Amino acid sequence: MPILYYPKMLHIMANNQKIHYLPTVYQKSPTVIYTLTGLKLAPGHYIVESYFQGLVFANWISGLAWFLLAFVILSNLAIKLIKTRAKMEPNYARTI
């Protein structure tokens, strides 16, 4: 199962049952070493499913940071647009 090992960030199931996984070292060459996900299963046929779930708090922090960045960029663009339109409009001040 060629999946990189991420502690507490993977969700792996075998035959619809959640199973624990462990790090397995794979050395492709003397300079290329990977830590892959290993499973301890009894001999037999299995349907193995896995997905990356990440860390919940890190996902929230990332989402909040992207939202704030978009807000800052859009508000700066809006301010520039308002200033540009104000300069382009003629001044219709009335004199008495």
C-alpha cells in the first residue's frame, strides 16, 4: 500500500472496520528513503480504504487565514475603486 505515513492524519479501513497503521521504512535507493503506511493483517483477502483527514484544528486555522487574506485583498480593491471613482466624478458643488 504505497501511502506516505502521517501519524494521526490517516483514516484506514479494512473490510469496513477501522484499523491501526504503523510506519514502515522503504528504501528505494541509498539516498531515497520513504516512510510508508504499514498494516498488520492476518493472511486473507481485504478491501482496504484510506483517506487523508488532516488535523481538525489546523484545517480551521488554514480556512480562517484564507478568509482573512481574501477579506484584506477585496477590501483594499474596494477602497481603491471608491477613490478612483471619486477622482473621476466632477465636483457639482453649488455656489450661492
